[in-house]
Amino acid sequence: MSKPALDIVLPCYNPQEGWTNSIVQSLGKIQGTLSDTSIRLIVVNDGSSKEIKADLDFLQRKIPALIIESYLDNKGKGFAVRTGVARAEADKVIYTDIDFPYEENGFLSIYDSLQKNQCDVALGIRDEKYYENVPPARRFISKLLKSIIRLTLRTPTADTQAGLKGFNKKGREVFLKTTINRYLFDLEFIWLAAKQKDLRIACIPVKVKEGVLFRKMHFSILLTEAWNFLKIFLKP
């Protein structure tokens, strides 16, 4: 296909059952609203240990404008998203989680703000209802991180970890400068973007779909992310 107007990047690691149907349904709704917009999907298989080849083949049959990137070793969500963004060619890029957990209205609002040139970076921001279906440990970690960010870093929002963000070419250049391979790549990106005085950042309210289940966060991940936070905090 010719150069798309919008590239959607989805990092994929051991996805839950039904993930391909979620993609097809959500993409259908988005494309139905953006009927005059050429959209391409970039799925990055981040070294999944479970067999997903049949799922990827299904997506290729259902979605003509599709790129699949795969590698054997799990390198982390940040690495996967960066890999997908590096492949993107569209003037607008949006990344989200593999199961499209956020309502399409939020996705469309992010695209609209970029399309109307209201910002260079659009950040999805969650409300308190998001925490109702989050496992207690994950809820505690998320709120603790937000409190630490408010106290230590100058960012336009403390809700840095919502898995729905978009940017234009200027924002893409900043995103590709991130180095963290795990979850705090989002925070690193926002921190880098906030340091660019000529970069316009918008915070867009987004809502999680009903029935979305979130995975538990293991203690080992918390230790890794604590180190990654220090790397961000200590950067000049």
C-alpha cells in the first residue's frame, strides 16, 4: 500500500485469549469512523513464549494493511513499541496495548487532536474508574508511581503509564530517543517530550472498556522499574 495516514503500533507478548478478535473489532470501529483515512497496523511480537502463529495468520487474512515484526527473545514493551514506531511511515502514529483496552472514543480523540494540529504529542489520561478492575498490588504501584512523579519530575501529567499515546513526526523523533526497554519507557518519553520547549503536549481523557482484565505485576518487575526510574531521574 502507499504511505498510510495513520500507523497503529501494538506490542504483543503472550496475549490473552481473544486478542485477535479485539483487534479486528476495534480496528473496524476506528476505520468506520475514519473512513477516508488510510490506516496500517504494526504488530510487534516481543518474543512470545506461547504459540501465536495461527493468530498472526488470522490477522493477516483479516487485515490487509498489516506489518508483523517478530523476534525470538522477549526484550520488553518499550523495545517492542520502539521497534514498531521505527517501522512507521505515517505522519501520525498511535500506540496502544494488544487487546485495545481503551474505548474507541478516546483513541479517536487522540487522533483528532493530532489531525487538527492541536498538539505534537497526545497522551491518554485515565480517570479513577480505571483502578476499579486493577489488581490491588498493581493499583498500589500505579498510585505510588504517580505520587513519586508529582514530587520529583516536571511532566505535564503524573499519569504517564496509560497505554494509549500518539504523536506526529516531531513527537516521533523524541520517542525514538527513549532507551528504556520495559514499562517505564512511557515515563521516559513524556519526560523527554516535556523538556522540548517547542513540543506541544495535550492530555486526552480516555476510558477503559468494560470487562477488561489486567495482569498482576510481579515483584521482579517492580525492582527493574525502580532502577529504570532512577535512570530517568538522574539523567541530565
